[in-house]
Amino acid sequence: MIVIYTPKVTNRIKYTLDFVFTQYFGIPYSVVESPVDVLSPDHFYICYAPEKINGYFSVFQDTLLLETDIRSQRIFISKWESLPVFFSADGHFDVPFDILSAIFFLLSRYEEYLPHDKDQHGRYLSSNSVLSNPVFQFGPIVESWLSQFRQRLLTFAPQLRFSQRKASYIPTFDIDQAYRFLGRNWLQHPPNILRKDCWKVLTGKSPDPYDTYDFILQETAGLQERPRFFILTGNASRHDTKVSMKSRRMSSLLQRLKQAGEVGIHPSYDALAQQSIIAEKHLLEELLQQPVTISRQHFLRISFPAYYYALLAAGITMDYSLAYPDTPGFRAGCSVPFVFYNLISDQVTSLVLQPSCWMDATYEYYLMKKSNEIYRETEVIIQQLSIFNGNFVPIYHNDVLAQERYRQLLTHTHTLIKKEYYDEE
């Protein structure tokens, strides 16, 4: 048992301790607000405070987790065991930076509550983030810190038994436009029948180019994790679907995806502003004839905390939106799921956030890199996560997979996953 002394237990401290020790390390702990006078040999004692205590493993405490408001934080980057860190101490501690505050700052997305610039779609810019600094490069820094923290703890207490994490690959697919020409409501969104390729599809002479589902289902069959499919049901803006959700073709597709994996809601472009998430979720549940509990926002158009308030109100239990559209990597510096902490109310919620870290559309619309460059960047992320037994959660799109180079990339990625995660040659 680990006993942690801290002068004051706050909601922020309890949340972060639960993530680190219960969820990530899988090791029991208790927290006390007064130092223990007689140390038991059966326990390992940690002092999380601004000052050290003899006989305790010392972790520096800054002020962030003692606060209840939201204010600009002074972020000065230093080094610990070759890792970039912030909230560092001046004195000598066993962990000389406030690792709990640093983790909380990233997981709570604290910086996204502060005033910031937005892109043309109203999204938080990746360049705003502390993790855009080249020393971080949007890597899984939380897991890097925790790996080093674990080694430090074992140096002092080799008897500690940490749970063994297992690397996980979770393929996810956004179905923005299920078909390019088929399944349309001809009164609302008629296909352009003057296009030669459209006419061929409508007359059955060519397959619909966005119908990549045979390939997707073949590639994901037999994986340890079932794929997740996020269905865009809204059609209120030019950014939304043009396929009729009630067409027979769409009904048939939904049943196929339902059998192959887990189906979730892909809230439309203006779903938050129009307060339509509940209605869109109900429509999808009606079509699937089953509850929907997972989501990912279209265009990754999220905002803290309003988007997550709406998901909680809709009964969503896990969201996969935490990623940047314009760069691969980890928006919260973390690959594993964690609970959404409401900074406004300063309370833990029931909503779980599973970060994503890679998206085919990033390379198609933002970075414009060659295939071999994309391969290398994908390999780096997979190899990083295999070290920490993290979660690799890519975002694919059925329409982007209409291009051969992205289908080859998905196949190449699965070959790497089977080697790094499944020990298959």
C-alpha cells in the first residue's frame, strides 16, 4: 500500500492521484492530510508537498492543484531525467517537478479554457498548446513521465507491484459521406447526374467511390479490438452529410457496421450551436435499434467545456474527439483513456475521453506529405506507444480510403501493429 501525505486534499489532487495510481499504475493508495508519525514497514510513504519530510519519498507540490479558479499559468520548461517538464522545484526532491500538476494541466485541457486564438472552424489551434514546443512534439509525454516516475518509485521501494499494461490498437472510422452518389435524397441533395462518373455509378456500371466498406471490414476482421464507426447523421450545413439516413442503402450499411464493430454518433458541424446532439443520437439509435454511447465530433470541432456538457446531457459515456486536425500526436500528451474533469465546477464527471493520435485527413488536407513520409511518422508513433503499452487510436475516413495510397497505408499500419502489438511476424 502506498500512503500519500499532502497538506490538503482537493478534488484536483484526488482526480490526478486516481488517474496515476489507480488507473495507470494499478496500485492501491490512500491519502492523508497529516504526516504519519510511525512509518509501517508494510507501506511506502510519499510526501506531496512544497517541503520534504524525512523518511518520505518526496514529490514537489506547486499551487495548481490547490486552486479552484482558472488563471494563466507560468509554464517554464526544464529537464528531468532527460525529459522536458514544467512546474519545477528549486530544491532537491526525489521528483523535482510537480508531476501531478503537469499531468492535471494536460488531461484537464486547462490551457483550452484560457483565452486563445481559433482557426476558421472555431477550433483551438494546435500551435496554442504547450505541447507544440519542439521538445514535446505532441508526444505521449504523460506516459513518459509516468514511466520514469515508476522507475524512481521502484528504486526506493522494489517491493511495489504495478499492474502490467497491455498495448491496444483501436481502429476508428468517421463516416462523413457514406456514399458519393448513391443513397441521396433527390429532393434535398440530388447527385450531379451530368457527371460521367456519377452516371456510371447510378446505372450500376461502376461502384460508388466512397463504398470502401468491403476493404475496411476485411482489414479489421480478426483484430483484437473491434473497430468503431462514427456516423454523421446531420445534414444542416454544407459540411454535413448529403446521404439520406433513411435510405435502404444506408440502412443496410448500418447493419453491416453494427455487426462488425461498435457504432457511435458523429455530431454534425453545428450540432453544439444548434443543440442537436440529442436529436442526432436518437435518430441513429432508431436506425440501429440499439443504444449509442460513443461519439466523435465532426471536424473535431470541440470546445471546453461546452461540447462535453452536451455529450453528458445526451448520455454519451465515451468520446474519441481529443485530437488535432492539422497534426498527428497527442492533444493531452496521453494515449490512454481518462475521465473528463470539469474545471468550471471543479468536479470529476462520468464521461471518459479516449484520445486519438493520427488521422488520414491530416495528411490529405493539411500536411500534404508523401506516402513514405507518412509511413515514417506513423511508425514513430506506433513504436513510441509500444514502449509504454499505450493505445494507438487512428482516425480513418471511408472517403479518404477511396484513394489507393491511403488503403496501402492502412494495410501497412496493420502489418506494423501485428508486429509491435500482437507479436506477429
